[in-house]
Amino acid sequence: MGKFKEELLESYDEVNEELPADVNDEINFGEEDDDSDGEFNKKKLFEKKSNAKKILVEEYNDHFLADAPVDNSQYKDSNVDLEAIETLLFPHAEIREAQDALIKKVDEVIKAKTNLIVHAPTGLGKTAAALSPALTHIMKKDNKNLTIYFLTSRHTQHKIVIDTLKRINEKFNLRIVGSSIIGKKHLCLQPSVDTLPSKEFAEFCRLLVEGGKCDFYTSVKQGTKIMPATEHVLNELKVVNRGVSTTESIIIESSKHHLCPYEVSILMAKQARVIVTDYSYIFNPGIREGFFKKINKELKDAILIIDEAHNLPNRVKDLVSEYLSNIMLKRAIVEAKKFGYAQVVSSLEDINAILETYTQSLTKEFESKYAKNTPEKAAVTLNSFTSANDLGKKNWSEMAQNERYVSKREFIESVEKIKDYDELIAELIFIGNAIRETQHVSYVGSVASFLEAWLGDDEGFTRIVSTKKLKDKTDMITLSYRCLDPSLITAPVVSGAYSTIMMSGTLTPTSMYRELFGINSEELTLKSPFPQENRMNLIIPKTSTKYESRSQEQYMEIGKILVDVSNNVDGCVAIYYPSYYLMEEITKFLDTKISKTIFTENPGMTKSEKQEFLQNFSAYQKKGAVLNAVITGSFAEGIDLPGVLKAVIIVGLPLQKPDLETKALIEYYDKKFNKGWDYGYLFPAFTKTIQAAGRCIRSETDKGVIIFLDERYSWNNYYRCFPITWKMRVSMLYTDLIKNFFEN
Ligand code: SF4
């Protein structure tokens, strides 16, 4: 008997006890009287128990349909077929082996209210494997309060989750309400908000709403009263797709009725048992609180499924990092003058002067040392070293080219020479709010936010001032307060939630992520579901992009290998470079020698240009073409081209820039875990490499070669960073190996 059915019957007994007194009395009466009036009472008992079961089924239906938005008789009459639900609410006919392992683990950790970090390679079907046991759990009678939050950084992934839920609803004749919510700014119907920075947009929206100036908002509700148009839209959304609504459908329906799509999303989310959204709704402390309050739910009742969790450390660090530049200050000065706040202009000018003083000496030092070198060719770099010990022996000041640390005290003391620090913040906040009454954005308000953030903690943060030359030859000076430790954000959220599942195709080593997130969790590493023999991982230890090796000869040698591989592979090839600079330099040696059309990524591409670019490239599936892209760009992660790529080549190692933030990160993780080099430097580079490598094999029938083109990949210290499940080969005889691989 399936577990789920077993639990239903257990619940049946519980419900039986909870039945209205008269029903239970009668059943009990029947049982007691069984001897005296056998047949009659047995029949009566049977009828009563049948009734009880019917009530149970109805109760379960009501439970399943509890959040069903409308009394839609076509579903209510059809009742959930409880017998058909065996072990879990899984959308597909078959469960693959790796899915089974994931389902069991997710089920186990959710039941135990613990957490899981899972490395689940592409093609495993992890969305269904994680969602199904979680859904089965929240559908249980005692778990009515629970809600699943499926968090993902990609909009395409929203659709996959929503589609999976729709399939489950269809298969089991259910109406589990699900809703997708993206960032408020992207849902907003007010004109020209697209270009606003997120924080500015939040302020803009708040002021409009508080001032009663957003018609879209006031059309949704007045006070707590939902307006008839909103009711209508909610009903429309609930009728289609068994209560599962996409962002697109919410925007379309809301626009038709002049309603704020964000507010409509919130009303849908209130009823939803599955909410698909971005990390920030849960991990941004400022957003989370308001979000839960609005949807009337609590973190303790949240099952968090976090997809692409390898992106989470940087995403949460960004959420709590703040930046102040001379450009922002200049705009704030212009703004203050324009709106007649002359009293604050001199304070802003003085802050700007502080930034300039910090960097004057730096700029001179930087120019004298590195004037003849491009930033790509700094004399001493992190790449010169192979371990944290080496790093300690070097004088880091040589590497810190155009930046330096600034202490909290140092900046506050400088500001206090102008004005009392807290008073200045209060004044700037007041002016910023007043300006936002008139225009979307206020730079004065942004300066205030930075000054407030600067007062934050020291532990887990670093403070840096840096300069960089802009295209117009002016200097951009930036003072920053940057978060180094994602666990400061993730640990309290995960420990406050019911259960958390973190998953990704590049969450390896899982133990590192457990430590980075600062959580207690189980770990699971799954193998790729695709046949091993369809993939060759090859290190060619001949060239290197490390700074010391960079030269035209080296680029020519790299180019030669790229030409050899591309011309020997029958089909499309993707080449990923560590930077645009290197892509440009090396591509000079490809153009005339590669027999295929080359598609080169451009850093300024818009979303639609990127889509068109990929479509055009994919059209060469049979003829073969080369995709030239940067590993940190738009085509190394999140693109899915099944059947298209026959080879992926990773040129060099995408190590972090040798800057003070990297140094601070290495030192921080050395102090915290004695693993600064790995956690702060090496593994983040390998995560990018593994993500890019993952573009090659996207289906069971794909066959391809993945080449790691840098001698460092074969060195022990780097080689150990490849996932343990990967079979690696190291060889210079790459042309023969590639030929043999595709012939067999
Ligand atoms: S209430 Fe809605 S429509 Fe109005 S500004 Fe905010 S997000 Fe935009």
C-alpha cells in the first residue's frame, strides 16, 4: 500500500474520532449492539462507516480544494480520487532512479523539518522531484498552514514550476492554487519605471501609494475592501488552469481592468499553497517582512525550495551591500539645487571632497605603477600564487592597484567635521522623500541610504574606496560597504523556516555551501542522469591565461587549439573566455582559420537581441557554428540548447579579479573556516567553469566533448575541484581523442 494511502487511512481513523458526536455515537452503539442484533447493526455500522468515509473524502476534497478560489462545480463534483494517489503527487508516469533518490531525501528532510543541500545535475528533473514530495506533505491534514516557496533567479524557471504544478493538478484532479510573483518593478504599470534602480523604485511606489496617487493601486482595494473589478480578475485567474496563475496572466488580466498587477499577485499569493518567486522576497529582510504580512503567512510555515542555489551567496551579499560614488554625489548636488535645498549642497560637496581625498594618493600611485599596463596586465596578481600560504608571503599592497580599505570610524570622523552624522542622515532622508513626491528617483535619498548602511556591522563586511577611469577619461570614485558573508542573511532565514531544500547543478562541494550558508543540513550529491559514455571531459594542459603567461604568442597558441577543435567537431561549438579582453585578443587568431560562422557575444546586448542571437546560432545546428562568449556573460549559464552543441571549450580559469574584496574574502574565510583560498577564490571560479561546461549535454541523446583549456586544470590544487562524479582525461593528443570519441 502506498504511503500516502496509508496516511489517508490513518487520518480516516482520526477523522472518524472527530466526527460529529451523533455519528460516532451511532457507530459505537452499533458496535456494542453487534451481538444482540447482528445483521441489522452490521448493516447500520457499514452505512455509518461509509458515511464517515464519505465525510472524510469530502473533508479531504475540501482540504485539497481549500484554497480553490471559486466554487467551481466541475471540479467539486468529480471529487479527488484518493485511491489513485499512491505514494506522492508526482506529475509523470515514471520516476527515474536519480529522481527517486531526490524524492526520498526531500520527503525525509521535510518530515524531519530539517534542510537539504543537493547537487543535482542537469536533466535529472529536479523541479518535479523536489516539488512533488513537498506538495504531498503540505496536503496532509495537519499541514494546512504550510506553503511552498519555490525560489529561483530565472524567469524561465518560474514557468517550469508552474507547468509542473498544473500537470500535478490535472493528473490528480486537484486545484492546488499556485502563483508566480516577480519583482514589483517588473509588474508595475506606471510608465518609465524600468530604468529605476530597485531601491528608488521601492521609494517611488511607497510614496505614490501613501499619497493615494497610484490609480492602479486604489482600483484594487479601498482600505481593506476589495473592489468588484479585483474580485472579477481574481475569479478569472482562478477559473483558468485550475488555480495556477503565471505572471503573464496576472499582468494581462490586471491591465485590462487598470489594476496594479503586484497587488493582484499578492491577493493570489494569499490563497496559494505554492508561490514561485525570486530570492529577494524571502532573503531581503526589508521585503520579507512586508511580504509575509501582506499574504498573511509566516516564515515558520514556509517550505523553501531554492533552485540554482549556487547563485544565492552573491545574490544575498548584494542585497546588503551599499555603494556611494562621486557621480551619485554630483547628481545629488544638482538635484538639491534644482529643488531648492541649498542648505544641503555644501554637505554633499564636502562628502565628495572626502572621497576625492581618499583616492588622490591612490590615483598617483596607481598611475605611476601601472600606467603602461592595462588592468589585465597588473604586475603582481593572485594568479601568481597557488595557495593561501603563498598569498600571506606576498605584499598585498602591490596588488591593490587603485583601491584601499577605509575604516568605519575614518569616514564617520571625516563626515562629522561637516555635520553631526545622524543629523545629516535625517536631513537627507527628509529631502529625499520630498523630492520623490515630484520625481521617481532621488539621489539625495540614495546618499542617505548609504550613510545609514555605513553604520552597519564590521564582522562579515568590508569597506573599500576605489577609482576607475571612465570612457570619457574622468575618474569614478566609489566608496563601498560590501558584505562578505552570505550566512549573515541565509542562516536566520533557513533556521526560521519549516524546511529548506537548496539545489543546483553546480552545488559542489555541498559541504562548502553548507558552511557558506551557515546552516544545518543534510547533503546529497547525485550523478548526471545522462550516459557517461556520451561525454568526454578533457583537460589540454598546454596553454594558460594566467597573467604572467599572457602574450600574443600564448594567444596564438590558444587560438590554434580552438581552431583545431572547432574544425574537428562536426557541429556547433561554444567557447567561453574569462573576459571580453581575452576573447578579443584570442579571436584575432580564429577569424580566418575556423571553417564555421562565428557568433560573438557583445556585452551591450538587450534581452531580445540575446534571444535572437541564440536562435540564429541554433539554426546552425546541422551546419555547425562557433559561439564565442564570456564565462561571466549571458550565454554560459541558464541557456539550454539540447541537440545543438557538440563541444564546449573553457579557455582559462575564471578566477576573481585580484582586488581588495577578494583579499578580504580570503582572509575572512581563512579566519572562519581555515579555507579562505578555496571558499574565497578557487571554488567560485570552478562554479563558473562547471556551469559553462554544463551547456554541452542537455539531453539523454546529446553527445559532446568538454575541453578545459589551461594547464592549471591539471595541477593537483585545481584538479581536485572538479566534481567527484566526473571522469576526467588529461592529454595533449586532443585531435585524435576527439575523432575517436565521435567515431565510437
Ligand atoms: S502600486 Fe503598483 S502600479 Fe502603483 S506604483 Fe506601486 S507597483 Fe506600480
